[in-house]
Amino acid sequence: MMRKQRPTFSSAELEMQLQQINLDPTSSTTENLEALAPLIKSIQDSDSEQLYLRSLDKFVEEKEREIEKICEGNYEDFVSSVSTLLTIRQGTGHLRRRIGELDGQMGDVGRALGEKKRALLEQKKVARNMDDAIETLQTCLRLLDLVHRVGEMIREGKYWGALRSLEDLLHLPPPSISQTPFYAHILSSLPSLRLSIKDAVTASTKTWLFDVRESGAKVGKLALEQMALRIKKWRARREKEGGVRLARVGGALELVNNERVEFDALDNDEIKIDFRPLYQCVHIYEALERKPEFQRSYQEDRKIQATLILTSRLSTTPETLLSTLPLLMQELVGFFIIESHVLNTMPDFRTQRDVDELWDEMCKRIVEIMGQGLKGCSEPEVFLESKTNVLLFVQTLEGYGYNITELNGLLITLFERYSELLLRKFSTDFDQIVSEDDNQPMMVNDQEEFDQVAGVCWLATGEMESLAMQGFPQAMPFSQTYPMCCINIRNFVDQFYQFTDGVAQQHLDIDEVLRKSLDGLLSDHVSKQIARRLQSMSNLSQIAQVVVNLEHFSTACDELEGVLMNLRASQRGGPVKLSSCDSFAATLTIAQNRIDSVINSKLESFFELAEYNWMPARPQSTTTDPSTYVFEMITFLTAYVDSVLIGLNESIKTRAYQNALGRINRWLMETLCGKEVTRFNEMALASVLADVNFIEAEIRRLDKPGLDHVFDEVKHTINIVLSDAVSAYMEPSIRSMSYSTVKPIRLAVILAKLGKGAYMTGGQANVFKAERRRQEADDVAKLAGR
């Protein structure tokens, strides 16, 4: 099939087609496209795109020349019109935006007005509701006032008026509340009001009982305050007059010396309990020959009231105990003061058995409430405050003749728990103080700080005066552990005796409990805690500070024994003795041993530097020119001990020197007798002896007593060899008098090594000497076997 030949167009034909297209700008786009569509399709069919584009460009140029020709005469008007048009367009846009903003603002204003309108309507609704509520409340108040007036008429004996008022309440219900639960409640109470009117005497007594219960807390509060004032005055007198310090309130001595001020908790300026309603009821029942019935009723009512007082505190917790216990004590004191008054004024109405029944029940419930309230409590302050309340309660009611034996048992139980918690609390405090101490001297910057520290610390005789003469800032001899522990010791003793003040102590040795508690604190949580820290200490200055602290703690123990003697609650028994003194002495020994251990570890580093020539031709050391390691070691030792241990007393320093020099002596003997050195000659021993003589000369310059014979063993052993005094050593009398420090086995080893050294040197004379040394070694060794 032959391909269909595409039509072709000439340039003239294309231009004619373009001229036919309507390019009027007023025409729609759709019309222009409809005119172009056939032309474009024909161009595509004929592959005349380039020819069309050239024709189109020519067409555009012609049109542009026509436009230019048209615009040549009207150019300025055209430009002005365009500028004006742009300005109008800009203004139109600005107006459009402004109209939009105004529309939004009007919308916001309208919404705000709508919300305000709704709020205003809601407020008006609330106001109407409030008016209705006020009116209803006023009506209710009027009804309550009427009911109150009925009660007043009953109390005044106007029973007929009270009954008519009840009829008014029944037949004149206000419309606004006639259907309310409140009015229904008023109606439901009318039968009880009629019963009150009918049985006026009984009702007045019931009212009196209720009033008495309400007033009981006030009565108890006044009585407790009066007893607290009495205790305060007696405590002040005890502190002023040491002879009566041990007497308690209520004791024989206090009762004799008490300047009694008559105070009636039931009749005073603040409250007055009127017993006439009770008396009237008793007389009426007695006249009716029904007094036993009223006695039973009264006993039941009082039992119920006591139960209500106690059960209202059954849910007491350690957090609420301190706030609820005083209120409970006030109510109970008031309750039993009233019972005591009724018993004393009407013995034919109330019996002792009735009152004792209430009292015994109350004591049991008090113990239960305290046990529940303090269950899980770990705060000593809560126990102390609880004891204060219970003790005040006991002392107050003891004066009204009540048996306080069971409550004294409660106080002893509280004390045992309190002392345990106090011990636990201070144990933690002491552990923390010791563990956090930096073991550096405590600094005081001025006189005020010095007075504060000196005021709480126990110091040796004359120590405070000596410290006071120094300037400021001043380094105290002890670290902060000591004053902080002294403060805690004082606080512990004070808090301990705070609890026992006023408590009957015939069943408990308070002083012995305190002594054991203090011993436990000081021994287990100060002395042993310091001992545990010493095990990990390697800083000699810190260990020295611990020694100073321990010496001060020993002084504190001595002073504490005197303090406890003065504070003793009883005069029986001998002097107070704290076993913690021995504990601090033992820890002091541990600290001194730790000083020795640290110094010995320093000496070991010098021993490693020792380089002796064991077979020299002549001595390498002299008394004035010792071995290098010896010179450095003694220089370090004297400077180190005197500077680092400067705060310690001379006996401890001397002990440190004695230990260090003893260690040097032992090392020299171990070196001479040990397996590492197999042989040496007399010149080597002379060098060792010269080093020892140098050490002794340096030590003598320190003027320390007790250090003269530390090196006797090494000196005498070497002198026996160098002076050929073996034969003299073999004589028992000479050996015991002049060479008692020389051990035969060690001398035998040294002689044997000398023989080896002489043999290795060679020569006839040395061989003879070696044989002589071996023979001497055998003879001396026989002494060791005896």
C-alpha cells in the first residue's frame, strides 16, 4: 500500500492563513484557539514547522511595527494611563485588605458582644438562683430560730409555749420549703421535741451531760495548764536548790514545799460547771424512789461518753499522734475531774466501784491507742512529746486520787522504746561524724568560735588556758570529730534525762541504762569506727590526728564519769565507770601500731637502697661518713617523725622512734644472718658497725629517753667478732653480764659466714682463719642447743 503523500504549503499560503486568524484581544481565548487549530494541524501534516515559524516571526514583526506606529503619537497618554491604572489597582488592593481587616474586627467585636451577652444572661440566672437560695435560707433560719426558741422555752420551763410553737411549725409551713428535705427533717424532729417536753427533767440532765462532755476538754486543758505551771515552778526550784533536784512533782518533798494556790478547774474565771441540773434530777428520782434506775442510766451515759472520747482517736498514726494526743488528754482529764467531783459531792449517788470501772477501762484503751499511734514510729522526738503528754496527764489525775500504776507501766514502756530509738539515732550520727572526718586539725577564726568549741568540749586540765593564749586563726589540737561528738554526747544525755524527768523510777535503773547506752555509743560507734578507718589509713599526719583525737576522747570519758555521777537519779551505788575508756585505749594502741607500720613501710624503701660490699679490703663506712642509705634514712626519720607527729606527746614520739630503730636493728641482723648474704669479712662488719654508731649518735642528739640500747644486739654481736671475744662469750658469767642481748644461733651463723669469706679469699693465713671461725661457730652453736 502506498503511503499517503503529505500536502505542502508555500510561504505565501502560510502568511495568508495567519492573516485570516482573528487576533482581536477582545475575542475569547477559545475563539483564537479554534482558529489556530486547523492551521496547526495542517502544518503538522505537511512538516512545515520551520517555514511556519519564519512566517510567524515575520507576522509578529509586522504587527509590532503597526503597534509602534499607532503608539508614536499617543505614547505619553498611554504611559500616564498605565500609571494611573496601576495606582488605582494598588489602591483597590489596599481597600480590599482594609475591608477584610474591618470585617474581621467587626466579627471579633460581634463575638465578644455575644459572649458578654451570654455571660450577662448567665449572671442574671445565677443572681436569680442566689436570691432564691437566700430567701430559702432565710426561711430556714427563721424556722431554726423558732426551733431554737422552743429549746430555750424547754430549758426555761415554758413547756406550754414550747408545745404551741411546735403546733405552729406543723400547721404553718412556708410554701417555699414545704416540700424540702429540710422541712421534712424539721417535721421528723417534732416527736423527739415533744418527748423532751414530756420528760423535761430527764432531758435537762441529758443536755447537762452533753454540755459537760463538750466542756470537759476545756476543764482538762485548764487543769493540765495548772499542773504544767506547777511543774515549771518546781523544776526551777530544783535547779536552784540542788538538794531537792531528785524530787518529783507529787512527791512528799514537793507537797511540803509547794506554795499551793487554790485553783478549781470546774469553777474559775474561764469556765464554770453547774451541777444543779444533775443534783435536781437526782433529788427528783430519789423522791420518786427510782434513783437506782437513774444511777444505771447515768453510768451507761458516762461509759458511752468515755468510749466516744477514746474511739475517736483509735485511728491515730505516728504522724497525727502529737496533734491528737493533747486533745485526748484534755478530754479525759476533764472527764475524770468531773467524775471525782460527783463522787465526792454525792457519795450516795456515785460509788467508787463505778468510777474505778471507767478508769480501768480508760487505762487499757490509752495503752492501746498509744501502741497503735506509735506503731512503726522511729522518731525519738515523737516518743518524748508523747511521754510529756502522758506524764502531765498522770500527774494531774494522781492529785485526784486515781490509781496510776498501769500508766506508770506505759511510761516505762515508752522509755524503753525511746531509749532504743535514741540510741539508734545517735549511733547513725556518730558513725557519720567519724566516717566524714578529714582528720585534719579544726580551725577557729576568732574568739567567738573558740568559745563555742571550748564550751562543748571536755579538755584536760590547763589545756583551755593554753589554747586561749594563742592567736587567731588557730588550729585546735583535735579535728572536727571531737567537738561534734562532744555535742552529740551532751545532747544524748540531755535528751535521755528529758524523758526521765518526773517519771517514777523505782522499777527502772535509769542511770545504768544511760551508762550502758553511752558505753555502747562511744565504744561501738566512735572507738571501733575509728579503729576500722585506721586499717585503711596510710597518711601519717592523719593517723597522728587520730591519736590526738583518741587522747581527747579518753579525757572526755573521764570527765563524763563525773558528769554522770552528778546527774545520777539515785545516790545508791559506787562511782560511775565507763568501759569505753578501755575501748579508746585499745584503739589508741591500734593507732600507735599503725604509725609504726607506716614508718616501717617507709624504712623498707630505704633498705632496698642498701648496697654493702661484703668482701671489702677496708671498711666502707665510718661514724662520720656512713652509708648513703643510712644517712638518708636517719635524716628522713628524724625530720619525718618530728614534723608529722608534732602534735603528739613525747611518749608516743619516743615509741615511734623505738619501733623504727628496732626495725632497723632487726633488718641488720636478718641481713647478716639471712640466706641472701652467704659470706662476708670483718671489714664488712666494721662498716655495718660504723653505720650503727652513726645512727646512735644522731639519735642521741634528739635527747629521747629509752633509745640507748636499741642496737645492743647488732653492736655486741659484731664487737664479739671484731674484738675476738668469742672465747669470753663462751664463759656463762661474762655472757650473761656483758652479752645478754646476743643470741648464740645468730652469732654462730655470722662466724660461719666469716669462715666462708676467709676461705674464699685464699692464702695460708686466711685458710687458718676460716678454720678458726668454723670451729668458733660450732662451739657457739652448741650453746644454742642447750
